[in-house]
Amino acid sequence: MSDPNFEQEGFMHDPDASILKDALEKSRKVLESGIGSLPPADILEALVHYCIETGHNKDALMIADALLSYEPFSADAWHAKSVAEANNENYDAAKQSIIKALSLNPSDASIQITHAMLANQLGDSEQALHIYTSLLKIYPGNDEVFYGMAQLHEKAGRYHEAIKILKFLLNSEDFKKNALSDLGYCYDCLFDYTHSLFYYEEYLKIEPFDSTAWFNKAVVLCHLERFNESVESYDYALAIKEDFAGAWYNRGNALGSIGKISEAIESYQQSLLYEPEDTSTWHNLASSLEETGEFKDAIHAFTMALYHDENHCESYYGRGSCYDALEQYTEALKDYDKALELFSEYTDVWYAKADVLFNIQDIDGSLDCYQIALKLNPEDNECRLDYGLTLAESKQLEKAEEQFLYLIHHNAEWYAAYYELAKIKHIQNNENEAQELLKKAISLDKTKVEEMQSDFFLYCKNNQLIDLFSKII
């Protein structure tokens, strides 16, 4: 993904980085304590650019203000302050600073480009486009202007237009890297993951220590369902930036996709070390713990997710499922009801609530919930089977038969529907149909024969059972 910060090409004045780092430490101490003297203006100007390009955004703003105390009528200083404000997400202040810079030097292309970028960031894409178009008339071959226009199209979702410009910029010495990265992002947004992966890999050949690029590559690999390679890319990102919470989180998702649940749990836990208030991470950790049967730990994690977002209905559903598994049905129902209060068309919750109500022998309530679930999702075969079983349990055999026939008609290769209908036919003393249905069920899944025999014993005498199955097997 393209960097949202306002990194300006050509901003870095290239004195030795160690000298700038030392000067930054000294300047920071002077500005924080008010004791001592700051370096001269030329060093402060270099420091602002150094801070901008190395991501020291708060320091950049602090140094820019100090520079302006020396040079209040410097267009470059106001420009630097604007970029620093933007990188600190103070966009209105950034706009004021860039207008000041323009008043001092209206013909500077770089200042106008930053002005256009800010206009775009603040939602005024028409003004941004006007600025870029005007600049291209003056500087028809200016790569910086072309890149700004590409980002304008990119932000507006006009990815094909952005791609045309970005491919042109692949020949630019200054903007080739940016173009490769942005091409990866644009193709990702267009769901063209093969091209997206190609451009991210080309970018990484030039910038192999960019943790964000490794992260973006990993995301694309997940889209391609190449999960092992994706985990490897997340590992590269984390080797570069250990506290990259998003990479730990996505790594957990990728590991979960290939069934490595214990490793996924560890990855989510690492993510929470750096972003302990992230609801999604707590939720996914809880879901993974639930999958391993650690229901009490999962309940704690779901509760933490809800602590950080009390309206996270998926976590109410997840925690309810854990209470359900622990047979704490009252608590499960409370969570299911809360989830449905937040999202009344949450089909899985209606289904889960139906099961809990059945377990506490509220058959009528259970049937009502199954009906709602099936109205919301008629294609849920498991839910329809359980609805049929519950109808049979309440002696509503004709209605149960309707559900099993529906399943046979819509899912002809599922043994369970034939088997459950066979039981209905046996109870109705229709042995010929029962035998034919059992025969069909067994032909669809021979591994279930012993299970069916054992279950069928509940519905007929032992000698009838032996006779029935001996005619079929």
C-alpha cells in the first residue's frame, strides 16, 4: 500500500545521518528543557527533513517550529512545517502552513504539489486535480506532478487511471520505487493478485528492508491462498519491525487458515503485547482458543474483546458458544440475546439459540428460533436437519418429514436426510419405504452403518433391527 504520509522527494539534505541523529538529540533536550542553544538554521532545516523521512513526526513538527522562529518568512520552512503537520494528521494546520508557504513562493512546484496532496487528503479532489493540471502545463515532464496525480486517482478508486501513470513512472529514477509499491496496491484493489504480487516483489528487490512492503506482499499471498508463503513474508516484516502489531495479527490469521491453531494463538498474543486494546485481535485469539477446546480461556478473551468494544456482536456469539459448550446455558442465552439485539439477522446466533433452547427442553422456543434462522438462510442444511429432528422430537412427524424431503431434494447426496426420514417411516410403520431410505443412506456413507444401527435401536425392538439391517447390508 502506498504510504499515506507526505514524504517529499528531495527533502533529505544529505549530511551524515549520525551527525543529524546527534543534533536531533541535542535539539530535543534544548526544546524540552529550555536550557542551551539550538543549532543554526541550516542544521535545523536539515533536521526537519531528516525527521520527516525517518518518521520522527512529532520531532519534525517541533524542529519546524524552531526553524520558523529563526526564519519566519522562509517558504521552505513553512513547507516543511506543513508536511510535518500532515504527518501528524493535523491536516487543517497543514493547510494553513502550505497557504503561508505559497504566499511566500507561489511558483514553487514542490509547494504546490503538497498543496494538492493536502486538498486531496481533505476531500477536495477537484482542487487537487486543478493544481496538478495547471502544474503539468508549466512542467509537462515533471515526474513529481505525475506521481501526485497517480495518488489522486488512487485515493479516488480510479485504479486503472493510476496504473497508467504509475507504469510511465517506472522509467523515473526518483519515482520508480514509489510506482512499484503503488502498482502493487492498485492491482490488489482490483483483485488482480498475480500482478500485485509481481510489483511488490519488484519493489522489495530495491527496498528489501521495508516492513510494510513485506506485510503487503503477505496480504496478497493470503488472497492467493498461499498461506505458508504468507507466513514467511510476515516473518520478514517482523524481523525488520518486531512491534508490527498488524503483522502479528495477520500472521495469526494465516496460520489459522492452515490449521496451525497453537501457533496462531501465540501470534495473536504477540500482537496484543503491542496493541492490547485491539478488539479484533482479542476476538480472533478467543475464537482460536475455542477451537482448541480451551473454553474458559476463550471466554476471558471474548470478554476482553467486549471490554474494548461493548457492541462487538461476534464476540457475544463466540462467548455464548463457549458457555454453551460448558453447558452454562443461562449465560449462553444472555450472550446470544445480546448479539441478536445488536444484529437481529445474525443467522448463526438464531441457530445456536435454537440448540440451547432445545437442550433446556424449551421445544417451542427452539422451533421458533430454527424457523427464523431458516427464513434468513434457507440453504443452511445443518440447521434444517436439526429443525426436522426437533419437530420429530415433538411428535410433529409430518412437518419433520417435509424438512427431510426438502433436504433430499436440495442435497441428494447427504446420507443424514435419508436416514432421518427412514426413522420417520419406521415410526409410521411404513417398513418398505424405511428399508429403501436406509439402503440409500448406507450407499451414500458406509462408514455410518454401526452408528445408524446403534441409533435405530432406540426406535425399534432388537429383533426388528436385526431383521431390518440384514435385508439391507
